[in-house]
Amino acid sequence: KAIYDNYCGFAARSKSLVMGEQSGGSSRPASPSLQERVLKAGWLKKQRSIMKNWQQRWFVLRGDYLYYYKDEEETKPQ
């Protein structure tokens, strides 16, 4: 079931997911490990740096790192 959260004034539709144990690490990995626990995943809007318009992106929180993708099927974070 979708949960509606409010982050810094922006509405976000998200799903809480639990997929295993959290792995520790002090440096940011180049790409997310499928072994890492997904704490939260859902659609958010992010502002582009040059055009300053808003784009919807799929965000995934794994451990201490937040990754985003163009859509849910993407495997390589942006």
C-alpha cells in the first residue's frame, strides 16, 4: 500500500520495503549492492541544475545512501 509522506514541503508517494540486513560501510559504493537493505523506495521530484525544472525520479534509500533512477526498472543509479 502506498504511503504519503511529506519531505520538506514536497509530497512523496513511497513504499516501505524490507529486503534483508543492512550492510555497513564508510565510503559510498559506486553502485548499490543488491545485498543492502532497502529502507524506503518511491517517486520524488528533483530539480534540474541547469533548466531549474522539476523531474520525477524513482528514489531508493539503501543503508545510509540515497540513490535515484529515471524509473523503477533502471539498474544503474544516476
